Amino acid sequence: MSAARRAPRGDTVERVLAFNADREPERRALKYAAMCRDPFVFLRGTAHLFADAWSDAIVAGDLAAAPNGWVCGDLHLENFGTFHGENRLVYFDVNDFDEAALAPVTIDLARFLTSLHLAADQLGLGRGVVRTLAADYAAAYTQALVRGKPFWVERSTARGAIRHLLKLVKSRSRQELVESRTVDGRCRRFKTDGRRYLPASDVDRQIVERDLGAFAVRVERPDFFRVLDVARRVAGTGSLGVARYAVLVHGPDRGPPRLLDLKEARPSVVAAAAKRLGIPNRRWESDAHRVTTVQRAAQAVTPSLLLPIDCDGRGFIVRSLQPSEDRLSLDALAAHPKRLRRAVETMARVTAWMHLRTAGRWRAATVERWHDWASDPRWTAELSRFAERRARQTTREWAAFARAHGRHRGFE
């Protein structure tokens, strides 16, 4: 390997600032503050750094390339959650496909295992425990992949903490969710207290009303999408700073208003990393079409109202708003090792089923190719070593970023 191919990419802080330079300043500042909390949150906010490190490892021969599949691209412990599907049942699945791309499937596995190591540090789990959990994840993923048939998780099949979470989400009504996020005066409005929502400008509201209205005329019930209020949404870590709105719409004639999430889709950092490996991704009508199309293919049942639209000349994803609380509590799981192990194994199977559903589609590897690869045990040890190295490097990157942020270097 030439020295040029192995050369360092540059200062971590400079790379993070450059990547986020065009984001909205107010929510970008919130993102930076969140990333300073701990290495796990820093990992969630820097998918671009991870994608670069992963592709560098493959180029250097430190990580063998796996079969190509349609990957989530940003898989970590908190990228699994519950949602109401189009059939009105509640499911547990991967719930964010912003970085979806055609790439070797090891990027999903490596990112999940890295997040496991970093979260374990924050939860006080010992090295031996997290290595056992990593081995359990790899084994459960392999078994599900070799079986070759995707299944799904719902209340009747879930156990432990995931079953409890599914029951909680099922029991919550849409009316309760609307009332918890809005205030009812002369007309219902979002609670723009800065915790979940920030006020939207008149211009933002006009754009959302105009473009959501233009979309609505093409559907069967256009009045469903009549806008009642708009707020800027504060949610996630990686996407903080991109254009994102919570939209309160009229909803069904005899039901409560509905909450929608309207988020700008940006180009996938994983697609860029795959291109460096010589893996071309297909061209989509927009990044919003990429995200929604892959998500529909990769999930057993799609969340209600998952749609790509054009807003202000950019691709946006419309979906029913899913509360951030509809995820497993890592702190609670850490207090119950058996529940944590069971949850990690379920996440592994969900990951394998996600990959299997897109097998053979849009140039992805076939089920038979994945079966042959997964049956060779050598990849698991190599992947585990990479994840441990990457977790240590992420901790160093986080420390450098937090120091710079504390000194305000380059953050003005």
C-alpha cells in the first residue's frame, strides 16, 4: 500500500466543521453540543468519519470486502425503534435509512459493533461483557442470514424489553401524542420550547404549506394534508442542522390532527465511501426517493405515510412523526444483562432480515452469495478487531472535538 493511500485525512475538528458548514446555525450548535457529551453520541453525529475509516480499512486490506447489499449505512444501538406500520400494527425495526446505499454489508455490522463498544463504556459494562455481546450479535446475524428467510418483530413474537416497548406504543393514541406536543388555544399550535421544536419563520411556513399543498392535490384526500402549524424539529444527532420540520396537519375528517415529520434528504456518505471502493450506486430521482425506496424494500412493513416530496427545490421525506422515546432505554437494559443480551440478538436478526429483503435487487448480492460468505467464520474475528480499534479511535476523536469546542476553536 502506497504512503499516499495510507496518509491521514486531516484534523478531526476541521473535517467535522467542513461537513456541517452549510447547516442551519442554531440547530448545528445543538448538534455540536450533543456530540461533546460522550463518544457514543459523537459516533452518531459523524457517520462521514466512520464511512471514511471503514473504506480505508478495506483499501488497506485490514477488513475484507463482503458481498454488496442495500445497507442502512448508519446502524447503531439507537437506530432501532418501534413504529405504526401501514397496516396499523406496531413493529420493531431499523428506523433510519438516511445513509442507505449499495455497499459491502460489513459497514452496518462494523458500525453497530463500534456503537456497542462505545455505549458499553458509558453504561459501565466491562470489556468481557461487551465482547460477549459482540460475539452474540455476530452469531445471531450469521444464523439469520444463513437461514435465508427474512422475518419480522411484532408484539406476538417479541420478548423482554422489546415486547414491553411495543405494548407501550400500541397503547398510545394519536390524540395523546398530539396533545403532548401541542397547545390548544384559539387554534392548536406546537410547543416551541426549544426542547423538541423551535419556531419556524413565516417564510418556512409558506414554503411547507405551498409544497405540501402541491403534493396533496395528487392524492385521494388532499384535505388530510391541510397545514395547521409548522415548527422546526429538534431530533436525532446526525441530521441536526439539515432542514427539518414538524407539521401539524388536518388529518382524517373524524379523527385528531396528525403530526408529520418533514426532513431534507442529503447525499449518502456511505455511497461516497462505496464509490471509492469502485462500487457505483444507482442514480435516483432524488435522495428522498433513494431513502424511501430502500426503506420500503428493507423493512417488513413500512411506517405509515412514508413519501418523497419536492420542497423548495430539494428532496424531502414525509412520514408520520415517530417520537424519539419509541426506542429502547440503554440505561434500563444495562441494569438487566439478560434483557440486554436478548435485545442485541434481536437487533442482529433484524439486521440480517433487512439485508435479505434487498438481496438481488438493484445489483445487490444474491441470498446464495451471502450464505456462502456468512458461513465462513473468519470475517467475524476481523470485524470484531476493526470495531474495537474504531471505538478507541472514535474516543480520541471525540476528546479532540470536545476540547476544541470548549475553547470555541473554529466554532464561531
